[in-house]
Amino acid sequence: MMSRTFRNPLLEKGADPWIYRHTDGFYYFTVTRGNRIDMWKSPTISGIADTTPQTVWRAPETGPNCKNIWAPEIHFIQGKWYIYYTANDGQGGKPGDQTRRCYALENASADPLSGEWVDKGQIRTAIAGLDGTVLQHRDELYFVYSGYGSFPDYGSALYMVRMSDPWTTIGDEVLLSAPTEAWEKQGGMAINEGPIFLKRNGKLFLIFSASACWSDDYALGMLTASESDDIMNPASWIKHDGPVFAKSVENQAFGPGHNGFTVSPDGTEDWILYHAIPESNGGASRRCACAQKFGWHADGTPDFGVPAPIGSDIPVPSGE
């Protein structure tokens, strides 16, 4: 019997893909759309491409969050849905980083595609930044984002802060990772962004994207801490030497990054969703959303392998 397959990419236009599998058995999927937040709902990963997205929120006409709606993530926290996204006011010309901030939306409905998304406002952070994500760990909430710093060649670094509720930060921020290595400075900018957490084998993995997103050499890096460590202590986090997921010239997949994680419908496989560029020097406008299975090394760290050829057919996730 021939196994079923699906074709990457899931979306031809799909920067900053995020996926969340809820207890209802559905996958909720988002990508950057610029002026709105669209959501896909699918019982399968491979079926996302065949699902019609629903616009759940549009940027206001004016205000601090009216432009450049980037990198939305949907989370289920304390019985409610939250979307975290990046926006700015469109002022000050390009790139407008000085007003770029992270924001939160809340929905109390059982289904995030129904009910009302309430704007909870800006997530208060010490500096301007983007790509906010939330970690639920040991009955605590933590917010991690990519903050703009004053590195010699300019860029961003990863900061963590505690939260008192899903939209309120408390206490001091700590710097977890700065782009100090050559592989984090490709494309003309020193960047750490797109932080995403992965828990397994008694460890916390903070996967992030490094270098400029329009570069062939945009890639994933990794910080590792023990689940029992004080994760607000930067010394608890060890940075992997070099990228853990990078371009494949052979497979014509460039700049893989800004990812999300999920599991197959039957829970037996781990999957990574990420964007990549299908040709060298294709630029950020060519980013497409891809998905593939990944494994684990003997030491308990993730083994992402290399990005699959864009345009290739791969087996559907187990349980589909």
C-alpha cells in the first residue's frame, strides 16, 4: 500500500509560521499577513493548505499597533485563548523599529474562530522589540521577546521577564542571548529573534532564529536549560555551538527559520513548521511555510536534520 504524502510548502506565502494543537484535536495555524491576523483550523497538519483561513482581527486605522502586524502566535493559557503579535505605528520611515512592540489579544470563547478578540494592549517591555512568546513553566508565566539593542552592527537579542497574568510583565528583564557569533550576523545584521520553546527529556530548549530573515543564512540556534534550573538566571542557559537548522544548497531550501512545533495527530511524531526561501538570494518576500518531521539525538537534544526540498512530496504525519 502506497503511503499518503503532501507537498511542501504548505503555503507559498507564509512567513513566521506558528502552529498550536489544542485538546479539541484541531491545529490552529497563523503566519504574518501585515495588516490583519488570519487563522487556519484543520484536523491535520497536511490539511492546512486546503483550509480557508478566517480573519480574526484587523489592525486599527490609527494608533501604536496600526501597521506591520507580524508573527502572530496563538496560545491557550488559564482557560482562555491569547494571540501575541508584533506591530508599530508606521511612523518614522523604514524600518520603524523604534516604535515596534509586542501586543496581546484575548478570547474567552471555546473556539478561537468564534467569540470576540479583546485587545489587551501592549506587553510592557524595557525596550522596543518583536516576536513575543509565552512560556508556561512550573505554574509560572514568562515572556520572551527579541529586543533591539546597541550592538556594534545593530540588531536584536533575546530577553526574558516574568508575567503576573498573560498580558502583564513584572520585575526585571534578563538577557538570555545576544548575536555574538559570525553565524548570527549574516545578511548585514546581528540578530536573535523568533524565540520558541520546546520541552522534552527534563530539558527546556529555546529555539531562536539568527541573522537577517532575507539572508540565505538565516538559521535556527538553540539554548538549553534543565527544567529544574532557575530559568531567569542567564547562566542556566547554554548556547549550542553553531546553528541547529540551516540552509541546504542541495535541497534548494534557504534561510530556514522562525518556526513553530507540534506533534502528529496520534502524538507519536514531532514536527517543525518553519519558513524558507526556495532560491538563493530570493529575499524575504519569497518566504514560504514548510513542515517536516524531526527526531532526537541520544543526548536528548532535538535533531532537526536539514530542510526538505521545497516542492517535494513527504509522508503525511502519523495518524492522518
